[in-house]
Amino acid sequence: MKITCESDLSGSKRLLCFDLDGTLSQHKSHLPEETKELLHRLREKYKLLMVGAGNAPRIYNQMEQFPVDIIANYGMQEARMVDGEFQIVRQDTVTPDKEYFNRTCQYLREKYGYTDYAGGHLEFHASGMVTFCLLGSGAKVEDKVVFDPDRSKRRVLYDEILSLFPEHVVYIGGSSSFDFAPKQYNKYDSIMRYAEENGYAKEEILFVGDDFGDGGGDSHVRIYGMDYIQVDDYTQTPRLLSFLL
């Protein structure tokens, strides 16, 4: 359920889960100082958990080694702080059909006019996740950020991509790409797995993210009914969450 008011909610929550890019920071950028201070204050009252699309080391380093457990790659990877040290404790992997991905995404590029790109055509991650980078893997961050902020350009391709990759969950990922993961990996199921392993009930969980629309990285949280707060401007997140302090 979307939380839209500063109610008595804070007293019922024990586990706060966060998306990173667009929620706590700009895309692949360090945390603003005010947001970092917010997290330090929140961790005095709640267990904090990062739940991201990228891999755990990337999230950890982007947050400048903030001490927090991390669910990464939509649930394919998990890292925890063990005795004050960052450790990857679970790593699921799959083997994607690279030939099919290359052929099909090249067809999509040619059909929709994305033949001019920088760097790699696709990113094949160690987990087996795949990223289809419309601007290319080597595109500048500033170009990615302004490319499709409302996701309207990528939604033009979305239904066709779903039909071409029926064995995958397809996310309108990052700021200019699509992420592909095996069907069973999404933020809701990954959070619930963590919660069950660590003694948290669903009603004790609150998720904070920015991308809850269909195809969004946070969409399964909305679809399956977990309490969540939607961030529309990451610079306003400290103000938006101040009622939890």
C-alpha cells in the first residue's frame, strides 16, 4: 500500500528497505550529505536494507561504504555486514543465451532507431543478468540522465520486449536501459526472503523507492501489496522521511 501521509506508521515498522538511484541519490552518484545523515539517524531506530538492481559492491561503493545489508541484482546477490566487514553471502547465477540476446536486441535497435550508441551493445553481468543499453554501455552519465526521465521512450518498446523475452522479468532499468532477470527475481520476493530469514513480518516492512510503475524496478513491491513510500525527487528524501525519525 502506498503511504501518503505522516501517520502513526513509524511505530509499526522495524525494517526499512531502500532503492538507491533516484531514491537516495542521482544515478550512479554518491549520497548527498543530508541523505547520509538521515540514514545514520534511521539506523538507530530501524534495520536498514538496500534493495537494488546493480551488484552489491557497486551499491556499497556508491554509498561510500555505508554499513548496510544489501540485496542486489533484484535478489540474485546478497551482501551483509559481518563483524563490521562487507561480505557477499549469496550469489545466484544463470547462463543467458547471448546469441539470442545479441540478435534480438540488434533487431530492436534497428526497428526503433537506436543504432548510434557508445561502448557496448549489451552488458552481460556475472550473475547472468543482462542490460540492454539503448545509449550504449559507454554513454556519459549526464546523457543517460536526460535521455528518458519519464520512461516514455522506453515504454514504446516495452510490450514488444516482453513478448520477445517471455522467460525473463524485464525492467525499465536505470535511466536509459532495460534489465533482464530470470522470472523469480524481483524486489518483493527478495525482501520477503530476507525478512523470513531474519524474523520480520510483512507488516513490519516499509519500502522507499521511486519506480513503481509497470516495468519499474520497484513495481513488484506495489503489485504484491507491501507498504511503500514513493520518492519523486531524491533531493527531498530527507524531508519526506523526517517523520520516521
